[in-house]
Amino acid sequence: MGRQTKIKLENVTKVFYKRGNSITAVQNISTEVKDGEFVCLIGPSGCGKTTLLKILAGLETPSTGNYSISRENKDKPLQSMVFQEKGIFPWLTVSENVAFGLNMQKLPKAYVKEQTEYFLEKVGLTQFAKRYPKELSGGMKQRVSIARAFANDPEILLMDEPFAALDEQNKYILQEELLNIWMETKKTVLFITHSIDEALMLSDRILLMSAQPGQIVADKKIELPRPRRFEQIRSDRDVAKQFVEIWQHLQTEVQRSRLQTT
């Protein structure tokens, strides 16, 4: 029996209006994400990837079309979003940041404490629980964001280039930590990235988007078994072929985007 559809978008278009001009960010987006899938969005800069996530997060409203998120438990948050940076509260400790969403739900203190400690341990921040964000590195701050998102136990998890600002070593470590938590929780994840390697490492499927106005032009399934390691991404022949296909797509769309602006 197949997994149920968790996210469904039907002909979603978003148009922004400013000073008498209009910009179509995304156009006629139709796709589905199954329960427990890890799906990456890749496309040239400005193609509307973040706009799409904001729509699913309830931060933007579609101009036309509609979307739905299947809800299994009405007591759970519908979604949590992890941003590239500046996603945690500087006036709260690491522990307080991770517990924030749980406390907002007014859950029992014992449960909040248990969940907070569990996910701090999962991202290796137990010994930093009482520290403040100003005392943390960029990679550690993103660990806090990830721990908070999973601790919040949302129906879906939206991630907007959370590792883009990190150095390569920290990026690979956090990718593996993210996958370990995801494989345990099986959350439905929609993840934006500009890194082909990252998408191949993390995802079950990769959705390729066109230049603005953003449309989904290809849906690639990644068959590489889990758990994965970076060495496999570079050495597997089929995955290497997919890398080249995605790279060529991006080159084409970036060139098309430049032609549109000249």
C-alpha cells in the first residue's frame, strides 16, 4: 500500500505587485509530496523556491490555485520552518530556544524537558544547553534550529537552505545529523538547496524548477539506498549521471534568466 499524500499543490501561482508593476514568482505549480518523503527543490536564484515554502508555511497566499497539507493530529503544529540563518532567539538559551515551540503549545513541563534534552543530545549540544546564541558558532546555531524544528513535532518540515552559510566540513556533518534524525522520525521534508551534491545526499526526490516565473519542469527520483555517505554520491555511476543532468538544467535556466533581464 502506497504512502498517503502529505502536501498537495494544484496550479499554484503567486504574483507580487509593486508600484504598478507585477512579478510572477511561481506559475502553475502542481505536485505532491508523500508522507515521510524528503524532497529537495533546486532551481536558479530568483525562481520562487522560497516563495513556495512561504506559501506552505502560511506566510504568503497564492494568487491563484490552492494547496493542502494533510493533518493526522490536530494538536500538532502544521509546519516548522528552518531558515538559512537568524532563525533562533538571541535572548533565549539553547535549551529555551529548542523548547520554545513546545512551551507555546502549553505542553506538560516534563514532556517539554524530555523532548528538549532528547533533541539536544541528537544534535550534540547537550553541554551547550545553557549557552546563548552569541556564544555559538554558525554550525551550532543551525543545530539549535534543527533540534527545535524536530522537537516541535510538526506535520511537515520546511527548510530554506539551512546549511548554505556553513563551511564544507560543518555542512557535511549537519547533513548526516539531519538524515539520522529524519530517518528516525520520518518527517515529511521540503528542502531548498542550490547544492546538487546536497540534494543527492538528502533527498528521495528532486524537483527541478525553471527560471522565473518558477515552474516544476522535472521530478527526479533518487534510488541510492540509505544510509548514504558523501563518498557514494561521488562514486555511484547512476548518481553521477543525475548530477550532470541537474547541472545542465541549471546552466540552461541561468542562461535563460540572464536573457530575460537583458
